[in-house]
Amino acid sequence: MARILMKGNEALGEAAIKAGAKFYFGYPITPQNEVSAYMAERLPEVGGVFLQAESEVSAINMVYGAGGAGARVLITSSSPGISLMQEGISYIAGAEIPAVIVNVMRGGPGLGGIQPGQADYFQATRGGGHGDYFMVVLAPESIQEMVDIMQEAFDIADQYRNPVMILADGMMGQMMEAVDLDNVEKSDRNLPPKTWATTGMAHHQGKNIINSLELDPAKLEKHNLDLKKKYDEMAKNEVKYEMYKCDDADIIAVAYGTTARIVKNTIDMASREGIKMGLIRPISLWPFPQEPFDRTADRAKAYISVEMSMGQMVEDVRLAVNGRKPVHFYGRTGGMIPEPKDILAEIKNILGGVK
Amino acid sequence: MKYEIRLSGEGGQGIILAGVILAEAAIYDGLNAIQSQSYGPEARGGASKAEVVISDEEINYPKVKLPDILLILSADAYKKYFKNISNNGIIIIDDTIQVTENSNAKIITLPIIKTAEEKVKKPITTNIVALAALQNITNVVSKSSLEKAVFNRVPKSSIEFNKMALESGYKLIDLVR
């Protein structure tokens, strides 16, 4: 099988199965329902379990259970549904259970709308739930990258015993694009055996207990310090980004996911008009890439964060630029998708201002 | 080369499936293609549309901004989409729709619905007749890839009359010359 035409939501489901996911739990919400429909049909064929829970709260706790038993487990939802899952995600992080969570973002706040959005950046990268925890957050820009990242996400989750989030959006979930599912690169990570899993085999391998409760503050602090060490390792090792035409760029846009590919269009338009524009595309939103900013801050005149939000990632861009150059923002929200020409108009405004 | 294509009509005409088939045919041709459609309440009732972008280069912006090729199969779709076409674009419109407005695009009026109803005797093949006509007029995809994509996406039991729909659709080009 070479390149086939597939809807983003279906491709990510198949990619999870290829990555070894045997369990999927979910609760319906647009624009990600095709994942559930696909998994309902496909998982039984590979000896897996699909289950539509009675709520998002229930579904995420099923993930807690299946992940705790050592299985590879996928859960997907969209913005309001992901909000409902935050308690469970915090428990999963606290209990150190690997799982892959996909948020096919839509416009908010509240029930919001069902068209694409990127306004859950803060929620995804800053924990979302309570307590000191982080998870690796990956943001693909195409259906192929979403498929490739799925394998990676499961590996990262297993390596660190931590939830991993894939941040997609309604555009990516709903559109169809060519994808090659057969040549997904397997990582060469050395994944530790899951000796901690609660498999019901206590009489063979000793008792394992999975829990996120610790009432002794000294012990809980020790647990938090251990987690911190793990997060530091993740922050050091799991940075991913793309630099696109940054070498001699006067202005550098920072964008992820759907917005990043729109910005690439803007860059082509800009170059036809003699404007040197580049793109830093964080693929890992947490850990947020610092290096591409250090490599460009001397040369670039300004940065602009382009998002389908009212300005969230722009805060990380400001931290990374750290005052060396001005940081601007352009965003559309509520399900509106920015057009390349509108971004270009903003770029011209900014360059007019810094000359 | 890059084509932005908008297929429009009404619910039940198989507009979305036509978009999927066209994008798949482009991929069989070794090109890049993105298919997108409206979803949710936007997609219910009234005009139905599917968008396909086909290019031999990487496609970044995933939606249709200004179509080069526009298919119109219903009066509602005509009202909604007729004006939005590139200057040297092609509009393929069913002959049941009365065109009252001017356009800089080339307008090709064809009996697509009638062909599906009277020639193929399967109104359900309106979308396939339309795709075959569009293929023969524009050559955005090859005939062999279009056929492969049609047979891949329609139920097995319907392959015979879809073959007839393709043949009848190709022949509509005779009315253009």
C-alpha cells in the first residue's frame, strides 16, 4: 500500500493501531467523531477493544485502567471534552501511566463552535489539570506527520511513563490528504519493560499498586521531585521543530499545526514581493523549542506568533526571544481560519514599522 | 500546476463523494490532493459543497480560496457559488439551472442530471456523470485514475451502471465543441 487518500481522523486511528494500541475509549464530540467510528470498526479486527463510555470523565478513567495494566491505549476528544478529562489526566500523570491523548481542537470557550481552533494551547502545555505535572505535547501540520507522530507519541509515553498529548484541530481532523501508513519510522528507543503494570499476576511477579494518592507530605514531595527529574529529561530530549526559510529572514513567523502550513503559503507570497520571511514551527509545544530562536535572534528584525487563538503560544515565543527582538501577534479565533493574504498584510505593517 | 476545484449541488447528489473520488484520482496520478468539506450545521440542508485542491507541488493552504474549476448542480449552489471563480476559470453547470448573471469565467452548460436520469437511468450517478464530464473537459486527472477511484469508492453492485455513467459523462464534451 503506497499513498492513500484518508481523512485525518481516520488516519490517526489507524496510526494508533499500527503503533500497537489495542484499546480506545471515547465519548462523541465533533469534529473528531470519525476516530471513534473508525476504531469501533477496526479495533475488533485486531483483537482490540473499542468502548464508548457514558461520559468523558468515565472514558479517561478507562484509559487510566488500561494504561495501568500496561496496554497501549488511545483516547481522543475535542476541546470541551478534553476539559472534562483534566482530572483524569492529572491522575494519570501522578500515577505515571503511559497514554496518548489527542485533542482535535475547536473554537471555544464553553461549548464554543465546531470549526477549527488552537485556543487550548495553555491547557495542553501548562498541565491543564491540577498539580505539578507536564506532558509532551506534539503538534503535527499534516495528516502524514500526524501518523508519524502517533508512533513517536506512544514510544515517548512508554519511555517516561507519562501521558503524551497530540494537539490537532478540526481542519486536520476533517480534511482528506494522501498518507503512507506503511513506512512509518519505528523509533530506536530502548523502552523499559512494564514491570510496574497491574496485570492481575501478583502471585507470579509480586504485587504492584498504582495510585496517585500520598498523604505523607514528605513522601509526596519526594514523588514530585522524582517527577520533576523526569520532566527535565523530557524537556531535554523531546524537543522537535522545523525551521523553514529562516536563514536570511527579516521577519520570522512562529506557528504550529494547520496555521503553520498556512504561514508557509504566506512565505511564498511574501518572497514574490521581495519580503524575506521565515517560519519556526514548533512540533513539540511542550517542551517549547529554544534553539531556533537563539539561532535567528541576531539576524531577524522581528517575530510574529500566528495562531487560531487570541494569543497563547505568543507568551512562549516572548520567553524564547527574551527581549532580544520585538514579538508580534496575529490571530483568528472562534473557528475562523486565517488566510495567507491577511497574514501577509500584518507582516507588511510590522516591517513598515521596524524599518 | 495547481487547481482549486469546488463541486457544489444539493444534498443527495453525492457531491462529497465526488470530491473524495476526484482527490483520490489525483493521488493515483502521483499528484498531491486535499479534499475538504463543510461539516456540522453548515453542511445540513440547502447547498452542499466539496473542495479539492490538486497540485504537483506540496499543498499548504488546505482550502479553496478562488476556484479554477466550479461545478454547479443546483439552483441554490448557483446562487451561493457562481460569483466566486477565478477570471480564466471554468464553470460547468447543469442545464436545468437558469444562468442570469455574467461571469469572466468560461461557462459550460451540460445536461448532467438529465443524462443520469435518462441515459444511465440511475439518478444516483449524477455525481459520476459530472465527474466524467469535468475530467474530459479539464484533464485535471487522467481517465484511468478517475475510473480506478470511482470503482474503489462505489459499492461493488453498482460498478456496471457507474461505468455507463462515466462513458455518458465523457461524451458530454461533444456538446461543448
